[in-house]
Amino acid sequence: MRTAIILGCALVLASASCSEEEASEPRFSDGVVGRLEAALRDTQRDLGVPGMMAGIWVPGHGSWFGSVGVSDPATNAPMRSDQSIRIGSITKTFTTTILLRLADEKVVGLDDPVSRWVSDVPGGDTIALRQLANMTSGLPSYTFEPSFLEAYFTDPTRHFTPRELVDIAFAEARAGCTRLPQQCFTPGTAFFYSNTNTVLLAMALESASKRSYSELLRAYVTEPLGLTHTFQPTNGDLPAPFVHGITSQGTEPGEPRRDPTHWHPSWAFAVGDVVSTVDDLRVWAKALGSGALLSDSMKRERFTKLTVPPNNADRAYAVGIGYQKGWWGHSGELPGYNTVVYYRPDIDAVIVVSSNLDEVELPEGKTVGPAVVLADKLVAIAAEEAPLGDLEADDPFTESR
């Protein structure tokens, strides 16, 4: 059985705006638009994705939005930018924004030990909240543990509590270290992308603020930005209209793909469970990459890039956000969905890509997210008429296994 958590269709190609705002923006030339549309169409076809949608907006240079394929293979409904999607690990960008805003209010301190707010964490006295946020805690990830994977794929409708999730990680640990040595280190000395970090962080924020995560999300992110279609769900339902996801996770080789659309998202509490739309994510990409909701001091914290390997000058992780050659953002993957949001603050550029297939295996054996693949292509094409450079979003910092 394939047990890795990542966090036939009619062609519908649309280059229309996904918002009224875009109507007043200059469009890329017909030649670039044609190549953007071809990249979208070819990627969807070649990777076997039911549907994809993408937009790239560069003020003063050009804008484009396109969709192809279907949001529901059963009805052949087209992909639309106002449809609800599961955004996977982009959720982490919301959770860490809440951390920074609460730190601004002195509700928590970035250097507070986890043990101040959450009990029974191995080494919790030596792990700071900022180390949960930037993935330098050294804690193992529950999403790698066989016991979790077996439980989840056996019953994807199961409800997990946040405490259950972190306890799964710790039950398989030896003083906070999993069986794989590279996943355990002294806090702050190395980097390992662990979903346990963000669950613990959200638990700490709830404890410190005495408010639920969904309340914090509304108060500190969605309401200030007017993100009316972004929220933390309480069950497997999605508000209509929504995109149906397709996945091979949890299947044996040769078995048909599954529809995980209504699988219970509790396993990804504050890590990958938030629901949004491409329209909302366009707004969020800019707010995230510019630090719009943060004070100057917290902006400095957010964008302080790690220097421990594999981070480097071109590609690095910071406080709940990734950096790629001038682009700031995050990708998100979980069964059925793959989404990318990135922002270039120097030229105010935004790219958002979403697909309703989470991952594909290339002939050489590499597993990739379709939205990540397409984002790279679109930036390279749009760079013909805008100073975008490249994106190289297929990095090791945003995987959500």
C-alpha cells in the first residue's frame, strides 16, 4: 500500500480574469499568453491531472489566469477560482502568522519554551516556539510513523485530536528522536521539516491565548484581510462550489485512484487542514510575502532565513515561509490537492497554482506535485516580459510527509 502523506476529462481552458481587479491590469502579450496556456494544458495532460488552475500577476508588466480540465470528474464541472480547495501546508503560513501577531501583543514570546504552554513534550524545556515555526526543533514528524499511516489510510474519516497526533510522534521516539538519526538533533542546530512542530505550535497558541485555532485564524488573518472563503473546517465537508481531489495515496499498485475530498482533515490540525480558494490565496500570497499583517520587528523575524543546511542563499526556510531566489511563499500537498503561493516583494508579483491531484511519479522515480511543476514553467515563460527570474519551487522545505 502507498502510505505516504504529502500533505479522463473535458478540456476547459480559460484565460479570463479571476477577479475584477485583474481587468484593469495589463495583460501579457498574445505570444506569452499562448505559451502560458500551452504549459497549463500540457502539464495537466502529461501528468494525468483532472484539473488545474493558475494565475500570475506582475503589476506594470502583465497578468494572466487560466484553468483547464475538471473540478469533478463525475460531472465534468470546470475548475473555477472561487471553488473551495484544501491547501495543505500553506496552512502553516497562517499558523506562524498567528504566532508572530501574538508575539507582537506579548501574549507569547518567540523564545518561550514549548513546555511553558504544552506539557509532556520530549525536550520541551529546550525547544523554543520559533524553533517549531522554522523547523529546527529536532522533533520527529508523526506523518512518517507507520502507526499513524496505518490508522489514517484504514479509516480516513477518523477524527484525531492534536494531542493524539503529537503523542504518536513521541511514542515512536527515543528521547525525541525517531529511528532515523537525521530526524533528531539539538534544537536550533539543524533543519527537519516536521508536521509535529506546527501541531505543537498551534496547541501552544491556543493555550496561551485561551482561544481556539479557528478563532485565532479569523481574528488575526482572515477577517483583517477579508478572506471570506478561508477557514479551518470541523469535518470533511466543503462548502459548495468545491474541487474534488484525486489521489493514489493509500492504494496498492495498480488500484484505481481514490477521491479523498471528504476525508477528515483533523490529522492535519493547523498543519494542512485549512480550506481556501484561489481568489483568496491571491490576496494571501501578497500579504504573506510582504508581511502586511506584521509589525516591523515581526517582519524581521518572519524573513530571517535559516543558514543551517540544506538552507543557502538561494533557497531557504524562515518562520513558516520558504524563500526561492527572490520569491517568498509556500506549497501545500495533502491527499487530492497540490497548491503553490509565491510573492516577489521587489516587483509585487504573485503566482498561485492549484491542482486536484496531489502527486505524480515521474519515469525516473521522482515524486512531484503537479502545481509545483507548473509554477516553475509559468514563471519561466512570464519572465520573457517581466523581471521574474526563476522559481525552482521543487525544494526540500515544503514537503508535507
